[in-house]
Amino acid sequence: MSDSKRFLHPEAVQRIARLELRARYIVEGFLSGMHRSPYFGQSIEFRQHRQYAPGDDLRHVDWKVWAKQDRYYVKQFEEDTNLPCTLLVDVSESMQYGRGPLSKYDYAATVAVSLAYLILRQQDAVGCVSFDSAVRNTVPLRRRHTHIHAIAQSLAVSEPQSKTDLLSILRGVGETHPRRGMIVLVSDLLTDPEALLKGLRMLRQQGHDVMVFHILDDDELDFPFSGPTRFEGLETADNLNCNPRALRARYLAALQRFLETVRRGCAENTVDYALIRTRDPLDAALASYLSNRLGMHHRN
Amino acid sequence: MFLHDGLLFWLPLMIGLPVLIHLINLLRHQRVRWAAMEFLLESQKKNQNWIRFKEILLLLARVAALAAIVLMLAGPLLQMHFSRLFAGGLVHHVLLVDDSLSMSEHWDHTSATDNARGVVAHLYDRAAQHPGTHLVTLVRFSDAAAGVSPEIVRLPMQAGMPQQRESLLAQVRPSQRAAGPLRALQSVEEKIGRREGENLVVYLISDFRADSWRETKPLQEAMRALIAQQTKLQLVRCTDQSRGNLAITDVAPAAGILAADVPLKCDVEVTNYSSIPQRKVQVFLESQTQAAEDTKQAGDAAPSGRQALPSVTFERIEPGQSARQSFSVRFPTPGDHEIYARLETDALAGDNQRFCVVKLPAEIPLLIVDGQPGSIDAQLLTLPRQRVRTGIKTELAGVSYLREQPLDKFAAVFLVNVGSLDAGETAALTQYVKNGGSAVFFAGESTRPDFVAQSLYDNGQGIFPLPLVSQASLIVDRLDKTPDVEVELAHPIFQRTFAGRRNSFLSAILVDRYWAAPKDWQPGKNEGVRVLARLRGEAPLIVEKQFGKGVCLAVLTTAAPVWNNWAANPSFVIAMMEAKVYLTSRHQPSSSRSVGEPLAVALPEEGYAAEVEFVRPAQKAQVRETVTADKQASDGQRRAVLSKTDESGIYLANLKRPDAATETRRFAINVPGGESNLAALSTSELQTALGDLPADVHEAAAFSGPVAEPAELNLGAQWWFMAIVLAILLGEQFLAYSASYHLAQTGVVPARRAA
């Protein structure tokens, strides 16, 4: 793992309390050479030349011009999709879980604000909807740079509670966002997978490009518990006294089946899907987003 | 019992520890607020029962493991089997040792008695090493049967006292007696008893022959009585298997004239106590002639040396059967003579020899009372005379002799053609027959039926076998070849005389006249009367009656060839000789006694010294013992009784006669019957005989060898115990692993990154 990634690790990020700062930290760090994205510069349409200044990335030098004119000019790009992006952030009680540096909610909020920052930096409109069993907060689509604050603010005040009802949320989003755009769902998806896929299918049928960031804690993925444990449901009244190790194998099998169902369902509905652990570096979501944008560019 | 009892204090705690930990864990569980409950509950629902089962098993395994470790460290002690018999402070070991003849059985350089001795030695050594006080009493079967108190009672068994040990072992020796276990078992309470604080252990050390255990009920009762008194009963078998055996079961003179210088026919009997036929069994015979006079100075009648007789060979003796053969021996002088028979050595030597003493008088006196003195009838009865040595001395006399002289010295009295007897004569004759004498009446012209009916027959109560009516003539058609006389050929008088299909003697006898009995007379069933000869199957001719200890024969025709032609027939003399043999040999006193039976010698009359010197055989030398005769209350006769008859052989009794001469009498004492059958009870048969009695059965081999095994065995130090503990621990680990209490494998669900 390169040193640059170290700064994008949750342990490092969680020191930044404010979401906007955190997002800026992540995005700038991601964009400013800490991470060599193969997609950078290629996912954005060429806008104009400017004269080369020392320190510019040599990849952006237009060598054709140099060949013709023997002068060094740097290309400047511009995104040409101009798709509004709506971030759907799950703030249900299940997102509260997390024994690592960041809870799922913290991680999801950080990813959402980072994406918003990146999108606004690219002068696209972005909005945010936080939800649990119902929509908790809605931030409309705006293009201004200062919109990031509103988004960060809406997520900061949202404390995870209540259960998730993704189908009704996705249906509602579809109704309130008729214009084609991009919808990014950031959630742990701990709900009925059929309802989820139905909602995603609905959005796809409406013409939206949908991305799903499936945020799960390492504990939920690894189930590393041992010793007598009492599990108490975050969103349900269920509780269970057990020896976790005795249940681990079948728990993981059930989880795997669930993930496969979701993964397959997303693939069938051409929904981009990424499973992210809360211990993963936060550039994963950004890279995934940018990759999706490139794909959209090529499709278009 | 445990080596370290104190550790057991921790046992309940250690057993409860896993349970306690489990309960504590239930209270100390960590709480996790969990989002993915659905998957957890799904897993729990599928695994619930199986997980619970494994956890219970695991809990039990942990309890078992801790308990096993504590037990192992505590050192459980297993008392070795025999040590349980030696536990309890004061232990009284009563050894009931079988010393009957069958215990002499030997095989492979050992014997049943050797095994018994080994058992006793082993018990002594073990007791001497064991803590506590151990006493021993030894009871021999033969002593118990004879009512003799044991010599060794409550002897302390201690180490370092070899003489004491040897004195105990010296008591274990075989005898030649027959003795079963019943009296020995009963003697434990009768003669030994139980003292306060004693733990009683009774050992029945025997060969357990089937014959001795045939009547199991009284044995069971005796053993049950012991067990009811908290006695531990141990049975120890001293033989390893049942073996076959041959035994000489009889040597005796056959029926016949026992007189000096008369060929004596004797029988020897051999019994095959095995499961296979025995062939070519040879019996070696010897005779030993003693001086006729019993005035030998030495008194012990130094043997003049045995003389070998021709041996007898039994071609085949079937299993379980006896066979007899005859041999002839002749002793020229009157007196007590010995016959000795011997077999080749087999498993049991004691019954391979047998002794017989034959008491031969110079002659056998016989009285012929002639009712018509000088008649030919009496003369004919004296045949054959001295030309042929018969051993019979005949005395002719008149009827008054019956009254005037004692009749006891005569072996038989013949009354020929006697008309009547006076009361004294009748009484003397009647008493004579009653006391065992034999009387023969020959009828004739003088016979008076009224006298016979009144005095001799007396309505069936007298000595005469039947009433008489009158003289009668046998009217027959002589063309009819049916013999006049029919005899009971099985009777000794006629058996050899008229035996053989070609024997024409009987058919040659013609009878013209006879004394007839009433036509309706038939011999009664309870009168001891039987008809030995009939005339043409109808009228009785010779009738026999058992009267008291004697017998009376009535011949209803003349001895002389007056009413018949029998005397002219050679068979008459032979028949009369056979009759004399039959009548004189009926009450020959038995000269054989069994080992263990007291030997009683009656002193014939006053004047004999009361002290009688007995000489009895012993293994190496004869033993002399003087016994004073006591007057018996029953009959007033003096008798000297030798009670110690432990060895088979010839016993002598030297009596001092009034004239100071020594009269020596000989007696043969042989091993008793019943000990020769060596068939022993198998272990299963012995268990069956014991029934539900809680008695242990051991083999003598279990008591052999030095006492090396420890009294107690520390189970915790045994490799197999540790192996069990280790197996429990490994099992616990396996269960713990199976119940997922060990570190889980990494089964991480990988995060799928965006392509």
C-alpha cells in the first residue's frame, strides 16, 4: 500500500471532524497525485489549451501541438455529461454500527460528502437525500461550490435511527427526480433484497444511472466475535445470547447469499455495485464513481 | 480407598467448576448492538439443537475431565481380590481341608494334596504380610466326620515364625478315609464358633468330587448358615480336571466251604471309573499263610512271606462298570490267612490294592440227627466221606442231642426221618435256627404230620415251612417223559448240580412217594417261604423257609432210595454237598472293614485279659497300641475297640488267653468305596450346586507362587487410567473445537471492488 493511501484511511480521516473538511481532504488528496487514477484526464472532455507551466503534469501536454509547433501546451478538460447527481444516504439505525474508526454512518456520510465535493468541483449539480424509514432530509440539486456545506450540514444533523425502507425511498426519489440523472445510493442495504432491487429497477427504468455503495462493517463481513455474546438488534427488538463462533459459518453463508443476491440483482439491472468495508481507504468510492463516469462517457 | 484422600475434598468443586464458569459466562456476556440480526437469527435457527447438544456434551466432557484428573491425583486404590479377604482388622481364616482318599490323586509330579498345601502356604504368607491380626484354624474333613476337634485353632499367622507355618502345613496330608464337606462346614459353628469382632473367612479347599456333591441341598443349607453370619466363603479347587481310575473294589471268598486244606474259590472285582473301556487289566495276587496255632510267642505273627498266585487278567472292563473274576487258593492249615490283590499304579494309588483275611477252621462241623438210628438215610448224608477232602466234619447223633448239647458250633443240622421232638429239643432247634443256624428235615415213614403241624409248623410261625397232610404216591404215566422233579435251577443247591442242557440227572430222578401238603397250600409272600422243587409242577417236594437269622429246608421224601431213586443218582451226593456249602456259608462273617471304622474285638469268655494289643500298619513300620476292653451295656460282652484305623492293611489283635497263650486275630481294613470315582465337578456344575450363594470359586493355581502382588493397586498410576484421562481431555478439546470454542478459520467475505 502506498504512503499516499495512508492519508485516505479511515484512521486518518476520522481525525477530521467536519465533513466538508474531511471531504476536501479526501478529494484533494485523491486528485492531487496521491492516487494515480488512470481515468483522470480521460474521463473529462478537452476544453482548451494553455501554455505549459513548470509543475504541470506531463501527461497533459499536447504532444501533437509540440510536434507541429514545437511549443509546450497543456490540455484542459471539461466534463461534458452535466448529469445531476443525487446522493441517497441511509441514516437508519443499522448504519450506527461500527467498532472501527468510522461507523457505517460516518463512512457513508464521508463518502457522500466527498462525492459531493468532487461533483461540485467538476461543476455538476449534486443533491442529497438522507433517509431511514422515510426521507429525513432533502438537499436540492445545486451547482454552487458552497452547496457542499448544505449537504454536509444535512448529513451532520442526521442521527441514525429507525429502520430502513428502501423501496418506498427509492420510489419517492424516482417520483421527485423525474429528470434523468445519476443516483448514488450509499447504504448497508440491510433490508429486503427484493424490495431493494425492485426500487433500483424502477430508477433504472426511469433512465437514471444508479450506483450503489454497499457499506458494511468489517465485523458484519467477518463476524469475528468470540465468547459469550448477547446480540441486540439495532433496528429490531430481537436479541440473541450465543456462542458467536458456533453461528459464524452459517451466518457468513447467509450473508454471502444476501450479497450474491444483491450483486446479481444489480448486475441484471445494470446498476453499478461496490461493496465497501468501513476499514477500506476512502478513495475506493471516489475511484468507483469516476470509473462509472468514464463508462457513462463512453456510452454516451 | 484413595492414596490421597484429602484431594477428594476438591472433587465436588472441580466437578462444579465448569458449570460455574458456564453460569458466570451467561451473566458476563458482552453486549453487541448488531445490525445484521437477520442473518444471525437465520444461523441460530438452523443450528440451535445441534449447538445445544454439543455444548451439553462439552460441559459433561469438561466435568469428566476435571473429575478424572482429581481422581488420578487422589490415587484410587483397588484392593486386589484376595486382599479383600484380608481386610478388616481381626480376620479368622478357617481352612476346611479335604483329606479324603481322592485327594491323593496325582498327576504330573503333583497331587491334589500338594495343591491344597500350596494354597494353605500361600494364605499363610499373605496373611503374615497383610496388616491386621490374622488367625487360622484348620479342619480336616476326616476329623470333622469323626467328630474330632481340630488340632490347630486360632493360630496367629505371623511372619518370621517358620515352625508355626510348618506345623500348619503338616496338617495338610491325605488320608485313606471317605469324608465329605458337610460335617466340616457344620463344624465351623459347632466346634469353632465365632468371637466378638472376628471377621470370618471360610475356605473350602477340596477336589469337589461329583460323588461328594451329589446331595447339594444339605451342603447349600450349611453354606447358607455360614453366609448368614457374615462369613465370606471361598471355594478352592485342587484338581484341574477329571481323570479316570481303576480300583479293586472287592476281594472275598466265594460261596463255598471255608475249611483248611480245601480249595478255596475267591472272587476279585475291579471297577472302571473312567469314560473309556479298559483292556487287559491285570490283577496281581498274593497269599500269605499264617500258622494255625495262635500261640505264637511274638504275638505279631511274623509273616511267613507272601506267595504269588496266578494273576487274573480282565480282558475288557466297560466304563463305569465292574467286572469279577474268580481264582483259587488253598491254605493247608486252619487259621487266619491273607489274600492281597494289587493293580498297577494309576492316578489314585490307594485303591489299587485290597486286603482280605480268610478265617479257615480245620473243619466245618455238621450234625446229622437220625430219627431211626442206624438208618441208611443218615449214612447217605455223610457222603462223601473222608476219601474226599470236603472240610466238613459230620457228627451223627440221636434226637436227644438237640437238647443235651449246644448246637451253635454246628454249621447245619440235618434231621432225618424224625418223628417227633420233645419240647426242649424243639425249643433248642428253633433257637438254633433263629440264631442263624441251618436245619434240613428229610421226611420218612416216621414223620408225624400232627407233630409237624403243632410244634414245627405252628400255623406258619414255626421253623417248618409247610404243614403236612399225609403220605402220597406220585401216580404218573411212565410213558410220559416229563421229569418227576422240577427244581429252581437258580438256587445255589441246584445251580451247578443240574446245570447244562445235556444234564440228564434231574430227569433220571423218580419219586414214588412223598409227604403231601394241603392241596390249597401256597407259600405266603411275607413268610419267607419258597418252593425249591416240585413234583411234576404241582406238589411241593423241597421247600425253604427263612426263619430268624437262619434257614430251614424241608425235603418231603426220604433221603434213602426208598420212596425215590435219587440217592442212587450221582447227583444226590453233589446236591447234598451243594446244600451243605449253601447252608454253611450263608453267615460267614465279613472279614473286611473300611478305613476309619473302629475295629471292635469281642473277648470270647472270662479269663481273657482285658488288654488287647493291636498292631496296625503304618507307612514305614507297624504301630502297636494297647486297648483295654470294656463291658458293653447292650449285651454284656467285653469289647476292645481300636478307633484309629487310618491306613488300609492287615490289623492284628493279640489277645491273652487264660492259659497265657496269645491268640492273634487278623482283620482286613480296606479303603472305603466312593472315593475311587475321580470325576470332579466342573466350574459350571459347581456354580449350579452353589445356587445363589455368594461364594467365590477359585483354582488352586490362583494361590500359587510367592505373594508378590500388592495388596492394593493405585489405579491412578496405571497407564491405562492415564490413557483414559488423556482420552477424555482430547475428547473435550475435540468437542470444544466442534462447538466452535477454538479460534475460527478466516472466512472473510471479500469486499468486491468496483471494476
